[in-house]
Amino acid sequence: MTDLPGTSIKLSAEIPVESFREVYMELMYSPDGPDATADSTMKLLAKASGFFYEVNEQQYLVSARHCFTGQHWESGKWLSNTYTVAPTHVAIGFRSAVPAEGLKQGQTVAIHQFLIRLIDEAWQPVWLEHPRYGASVDAAAIPFSIPEGHGDLIVESWTSVDAGTRSMATKLWVSQNVAVVGYPYGLRGSFDLPIWTAGSVSSEPAMLQPYRDRAYPFFLIDARTRSGQSGSPVVSVRQPMSPSAISDKQVQFSPAPQWRLVGVYGGRVPEDYGDREGSIFGAQYSKVENAIDDEADSANCVSTSVGSARRRSSSDLGFAWRIEEVTEICERGVPGGTGPKNVDPGDAPPRLLGQAPSTRGEAG
């Protein structure tokens, strides 16, 4: 028997930068409010997803509005069966920069945890909501910057420059592939990387979507999402060598996958939606019992009776709020809870293309 010389195998992995733009979030409540520190008592209210977004050279943490309020975006009911308070902080983690020589097998990347305040000294929200639609858009943003002395932390952001649903390069079509990139059930991959859930566009993304006698700036997607994915970015997916129009007469083929930010995920349509809406032609129908949407990402939620209400199951159809609305929130948003009330976006005047952002002071 002859001994063979030992060999070494060098493994390398390429991870798309798009996977570093998402963040796992834990929504916390502290009785110390804005004065809370790492040593303060914290109650975990919910687990959710978010992402970094850059607009006009300002960084934002974006998520679903109901993640910051703890209340259903439409009914205003508390999402948790245990707590009836809004979160005061969101805990997120930032990755340290990877050494230039790369990582050795078994080596880990440090995750630095930070608490971001959701309220100011007067316990008022510092996150921003839609300036024209208020709570009628289930998306919100928080301006932020890396704390001083932590310049080694990685912040990769989606940018408004290459995000959208209407330009030639980003235009969406019904049945087009999309992905919801977040943290179902709080599940995280290596290095805290997100989970990509595949889906497809199910309604016309260029049109307002009718829903409960109103029309909203979201489109529907068909995806097997789970609790914890609220606030995730919704991205369009084009596989390698897929054609992409760059002008009326030009098409390009990319050797790599192409992902574009097109929306923020808000939750699922309840399975009994049609039963509760009844007939559009005026026919009589049996009234169903009061129910709570099972799209909550809250800790300690139960599936049994909640008072006189029951928790219903949800379909695979979900809400993708258009990224153009998120951009408007970042440009012109108002502090949470101060926007217009009970607005039907279908009746509101549209924002003119090219309209200059209004001047506002930074919240908090």
C-alpha cells in the first residue's frame, strides 16, 4: 500500500450582495421608554423583517408599518394576544467586515446588536409614514446612521436609483417571478443571511388594487410566506441570460441573475375574504363571525379563541406595497400617527411625476 500525499481543498462561495441588504428585527417594549439601555427590562413583542434603503444619500430602515405599531394595518386591532402596547425599540444586528483574506473554515462573523428607538423623549413615534395616505399604506421607514466608532460594520442598501415598478428596466408584469427576502419564523441562514421565498406577481402591478371597497397602492403576489416575513423586500427575479429591456429598441442579456427592489411585503389575504365580502351584486349572504387575520408576527400568538373572535388562516396571496410609496415616505414622510386618517388612496389625488419633495424636520 502506498501512502498518497495529502491534498487540500479550498472552498469558495459567492453570495450576492442583495442578500446583505435585509435585516432580522425583534420588536421590543421597555417600560423605560426612550431612556432604555441594554440593561433595561425588554419584552419581545414580535419578530419581523426589514431592509436598508438609501434615498437621496440618506439611509433608512424600512419595514411594514404594522411591525412598528403592533396593530393591524387596516383594523387597528392589536396583533398580539399577550401585549396591548406598541414597541418602543427595534433590535437589529450589523455584520462586521470580512477580512480581505476571506474566512477560514469554521470562522465566524461577528454580529453587533443595536437598539434603535422608535419613540422620542415624549414617547411619540420617530418612524415615518406616508405623507398622503397615512396608515392606509402598510409601510414605514426610520432614518438612521451607523453609530460613531463602528465604521467596520457593513451596511448594504437597496437604492431608489435602481428600484421601482414602472421604468423600462424595472417594469413588472403579471406572472413575473419575484422573491420575498426575509426571516420566516425568525429563521436565519449562515451569517444571519435571509431566506428567499419564491413567488409570482398575481395582480396588475401598475393598477391600484381594490380591497374591501377601497383601492390601495399594492399588488398581490402568490408565495408561500410565513409569519416573520412582514417588512421583507419584494424583489423581481430574472435568471441569467434572461432578456431585459433597456429602451424601446434595445434588449440586454446579463450573465448573472438580476434582482430589482419592487415592494415591501405586508402580509397575507385571509382565506375567508370572499365569504366576508359577500356578493358584489347585492345578494344576501350569511354573516361570518368576527375574526382576526392570521398575519401577525407576534410572539406568543395562539391559534385558539381570542375572546369572542377566532383567528383565521390565511391564503398564499400576499400584499406587496409598491416601492414608489416607500420612496415617497423616505422623501416626504411624516412622523407615525400624524398622517392623514382613514384615507382611500383610490380617491386621493396622485403625486405628480417630478414633484419636488417638501421640506421637513428630522423626527426624533
